[in-house]
Amino acid sequence: MYFLVAVGAEFVLEVIRFQVVALHVGKRLAEMMEIPNVLLATIIGARWVVDRFTLPPLPGIRLTVGLVALVILLIAEGAIILPLNGLSVIEYLAGHDPVVGVASPGALGVLTVMPFLVGYRWER
């Protein structure tokens, strides 16, 4: 479920970025503008999954949810997105902007740990 919420929102935002925003402000700026929105969608998705399924506050369980979402995302990108664009993995990585390309692994890391981070309760 976490994968569907987080990546579904990312897909919608990416379509908007390609079809609308990139035409007006350029590809690099459009990608930079998309990052905070994807992070917000990730936070909302993780919070919803943690609350909806009442995940226990155990790091192992919550990090496993994030890792499963990461693995499904990587499989989906490799099996669906790259062939649709006619790219190999090498071409895909080479085509990334050097400035924005650093944010992509960071976003994947955030996707992985967010179920753990949003469910952490700060006790006094």
C-alpha cells in the first residue's frame, strides 16, 4: 500500500512536470520543483500506512515496509519505465542532470526510512 500511495503520487507529479511545468521553466528547474512535492507525498503515504495498518513501533517492521516499497519501485522502473522510454540502465543514469541526479538516490533513501520516521513518537 505504501508503494501505491507514494509512487502513485510521484507518477502523477511526473506527468504534470513533463507535460506542463517543463515546457515553461525548463527540465532542470521542473525536476527541482518536483522534489519537495514528492517528499510531501512520501510523508503523507508513510503516515497513512502506519496509522491505517497500526504498524507496531518496531524499527525492523517499519523499515521492512520501506524496503519493500523501494524494491517494488526499482523493479517497476527497470521493467516498465525504462523500456517505455527506450533506455538502458546505463543510458538512464547517464541522462540524469548532475545537479538533480544527486537528489534521486536521496529521495529513494527517504522513501525507505519514512515509515520509521513518521511513526516515531517523541516521548518526554
